[in-house]
Amino acid sequence: MNLRQRVPDSWRSAWTALLDHALRAVADGLVVGTSGNLSVRVGGTVLVTPSGVPYERLGARDLLAVDLADGRVVHGALPPTSELPLHLAVLRATGAGAVVHTHAVHATAVSTLVDELPAIHYMTAALGGPVRVAPYARYGSEDLARHAVTALRDRTACLLRNHGTLVVGRDLHQAYENTQQLEWMCRVWLAAAAVPGRAPTLLSPAELDDVARHLRGYGTHGAPVADPPEGDHA
């Protein structure tokens, strides 16, 4: 198959960016082996990482595209990630341009301890507020997708109980950058909370609101995820 002739340029460039960020996730220790998955929206199509293939083995010929509306594979021979229902539900509900799901160590640990990541750092405001933990559900299930959509209301990130992280963004760069920030904040909270006899100080809602106002328009953090299409909310 000649991808240059049969695949739109927008798909090819988006796929290249997807593979680049997938490899970064491995290098940054956010995923291990074939864990985690990424997706990016191109119009009514979603490019998504396949199931069970190490990222370093993927190339241009492996481009995998599904229809946003029904999840039908429209291009590619490999099976989509088992978390396709999660990606599609989140993209439909949030209007985001990209989704990054990882099994980051510190964030996964936090997901087993609390129902919400405490506001340990001002970057909490960049994610829309304290990051909620979605209830546990089996990977790949519709229940997991529903829990994640609920946890993401008015947020751009959530933790998945006993599972990992889920972050949305305007594009892959924003989603990935905020995934890194979330993992770092989880690491900071775990370190502070582990000090015997001391409790970490936390930021108040008013302090977070103040940060949010100052973040608007600053770099990529203040840029909101697109409003969801009318009727797309779960």
C-alpha cells in the first residue's frame, strides 16, 4: 500500500506525531512495554496506537485510523488498542484533540490512596482543579470509559483507580506535557505525605482560581480544550 498516495497528508503528519510522543512516553518511564496508549483526532477520524505492539516497532506503514462516531477501522491492518472505547468516549465528550493514557508509577500509586489528588502545587490549576480519581473498572470496558468521562468534567486530566493516568489536550503536545506535570505532582505529593508527623500544605480554591486567571494565555497551559460538540456529553 502506498501511504503517500492513499492516506491524507493530515493523517500522515498526525501519525508521525503520535509515534514520536509514544516513544517519548517509553523514554520518560510513563509506560512499560506495550502499556498505555495515545490517540489524536483528525476531523471525524481518530488515529490510535494499536494493541500489543511495542512502540519502537511501529512505523508509517502501521498507521491505524478509526471512525470517531462508531469506532470502525477505516485504515490499517493492526487491531486498535483495547482501550479504544475509552479514547472514543473521552474524545466525544470533551471535544479534545488528543488523549494520552499512561501507567505512570507515581500517579498510579496515588490512584490507590485517595479519591482526588490534593492541590499540592499551583499547576493543579492548569488541569482545571484537583485531579479526580475515577472508580476502578476493567481495562477496555465501557464502565471504565463512563467513569473517566465523569471524572474529566471541567478537568483536562484524571487518574484511573489502580490503573494510571488519562489526560486530554488541544493537541498531543499539550496532552503529553500535562501528563508529565500530573506525574510530577503525584510524585511531589507522595514525597511530602510520607514525612512522619507532618501534613503537606495545600492550595485553597481561591488560590487556584488566582493561578488559573494568570495562566490564561500563558504558553500552552492556559489554552482550554475545545468545547464538546453539542449533544456529545455523556
